[in-house]
Amino acid sequence: MKAVAVFPATREVRLVELPEPPPPGPREVLLRVLEVGICGTDREIASFEYGQSPAGSDRLLLGHEALARVEESGPDVTAVRPGDLVVPTVRRPCPHRRCPACRAGRQDFCVTGDFLERGIKEADGFLQELVLEDVENLVPVPRKLAEVAVLAEPMSVAAKASEQVAQIQRRLPWERDRVRALALGAGPVGLLGAISMVVSGCETFVYSIEPATSDRAELTRSLGATYVSGKDVPLEELGGRCGPFDVVYEAVGIPSVAFGALAALGPNGLFVVTGVPALGGTAELPANAIMRDVVLGNQIVLGTVNASRGAFSLALHELEQAMFLFPDSVRALITARTPIEEAPDVVRRQGGIKQVIRVASAEAT
């Protein structure tokens, strides 16, 4: 079967042929992978800036944003059956008994750092035609979402953030009016964050560097959000011109831009960080002003990474709402679908919003 792997020692990204998996065990499911989304993490791995191969292996199979179909299930599996569509979660628990998060099935909060991540950290990913997976790591997908369900993994990060924001803001001793929310960046993470905010009832803004007449600006408006261009509103003026915001959802990964937007966060607000910049860089920040505002404004800075099964389910629910409200706009987030044979080239270049690799042939889907 075909798969796409990175070889760190030789700095290669190439299509490989692998044997098909064995029959599933009692709690395992054999999946036929239909589609895999490509993101910045995949491109960092393909540039050999990030990623870890499984123990004893000289390569790592890529792909952590997947949509698959159940081909066969083990005798103890009752949650899914052949023909069902599923999305697999990414992170697998660490082995340590002292980690309460992993022992509770919430490895997205792992305290040891010894978790595995499919297609990223010490575990092969889903950019292969067939894969075995434990049923506990699969989330069923309604068939009506088949054309956009590959977005569930990146959407789950936004859904997790939305869920945590709602929990944290219960600290406020009054009923809040409509939340004003800002997505910082108009890439796939930022736009999916904006969708999550819109369907949650927030007054939603997206701030990015593209002009107000750009395709991404038009797409943002079609999703029910207000687009603010950095070419028209400098970052340092964002709060005065558009804010204050109750929630800022960072999706740029550039510290100077991310923390520059903190000035637009209002009292009692939450600043959600999703970007993971490369180590070793430096950035000049107004640290005194940031610290004063966070303390005197009762603000919270929250990181969100990876997601649980519950967040994946919430992501699919939010995608379903979005497909009801603005289906063509959600579809437009997927810029292109490319066959697996072209995947090594796709992961090494930027382009569009969300690139998707079609793993199964059209006949198989």
C-alpha cells in the first residue's frame, strides 16, 4: 500500500510502499484513509524542523488530520461498523501512572510530555492507505459532513478553546452580553476559530495582513465575521479602532504580532494562544504594559493544543452548524484536493488555505 514518509537522516520526503496491516485485534479497527489535511506542522516536519520518528525507525509517516472509513473491526468493537466514516484523534497517552490527565483519558493535558502523536511525535501518521487504530481513538462522522470532515482535527483545537473559554468565564459574577471575539490571522486555524466563534453566537472579527479586498477578506465576511486588514488598521491601533475584545484567538504563531494584540483585549478578557513559534528566536515585547494590563484587567492567557474526543465531537457539531449557515464558505476553506502520489511536493510548498491529500481513489470513496 502507498504511504508518505519523511526520512530525517537523508532529509527526504517520498512515497513509499508498505505491507498492508494485519487483521484488527479485539478492540482495533482497520481504516481505509480517504483524505488527509496538510498543515503548518506537516510542513515543518517535511523541512526537518520538527517531528520524531517511532522508536527504532528511520522514518515517520506523515498525516494527523484524517478522514477514514471503517473497513473491518475486531470482535469487541460495537461503537462503529464497516462503512462508517470516522476521524481519528491524534495524541496517545503517556505510560506514566503519575500523569492524572492521561490516566483520565485527557492526554491533551498530559503533564509528563511523554505522549505520542500520530504523524508528529514517535507514532506513524495517517497518510497511508490502510491503518489500524484502537476504537477508543475514533470519532464517528455524520455522512452529510463527508466533504468537510477532514477539517475536524484543526477545528477541534478551536472547539477545545471555545469550551474552555466558556468554563473560565463562568468566574464572572454577572450574565454577559454578546461576546466580542477576535481571530488573529486568516489562515486555516484562524478562519476555523472564527467559524467556532460565529456559530457560538459571538460578534466575530478577523484581523490579518491581507487587503480588505482580498479573497480571504471576502471569505471571512461570507462566514459571518467582520474582516479588519492590517493594511488599514495598524496592530497598535486595533483596540482603539475596533475593540475592546472579550476573547482574542491567536492563530499567527508570531510572538510580536500575537502579544501586540493583547492591547486590544478588554477587562476580564481571555487571550487564547495556538501558535507554536520555532525555538531560538527573540522578539521585543512591551512587557511592562502586558503585565500591568493582565493584572489590573483580570485577564487570562490560555494555551490550547491538541484535543480530546469530546472536542472532536464538538468540532463536528460546529462544522454541521456552519454547513447549515454558510456551506459554500466552509467548502471554500479546502483549496485543493491532490492525489497521494503528489503529496511529497504538496507538503513542501505553501499554497491556498487548506490543502488536502486524497488518499483513496475516487472509486474507493
